[in-house]
Amino acid sequence: MKVTAIIPDNLVQETIELSQASSVTEALKIALVSYIRSQKIKKLGSNILNEPLEFKYSAQELRDLNRK
């Protein structure tokens, strides 16, 4: 998809440097993927806080099962 966006030069330059990308397009792809991943992790964390994980076995029971 082609996109035209007005982004400050210093922001683009810093993104290129931090991502070690060879082009503006590559740097923006890396930045967007990173942003999407962080938002998914944040959402997952929120879901776990609202509905905590429940474990079926205790730590000792798992050790015992693994030793069989």
C-alpha cells in the first residue's frame, strides 16, 4: 500500500538509526511491527489481569508427572 504521510525528519532519522534499517520504508515497517506487537502484549496482559490463568496441577505434581 502506498501512503503519503508528513513525518518530522528527526523522527524518521532516529527510527532508521535505532532500527538499523537501510531505507525509510524498512525502518517504518520495523517500527510498525514493533508497535503492533507491543500493543498485542499489552492487551494480553490486560486480559490476564481481568481473567487470571488457572493451573490444574501444583508444581510438585508437575515434577512428579515429568519424572514418569
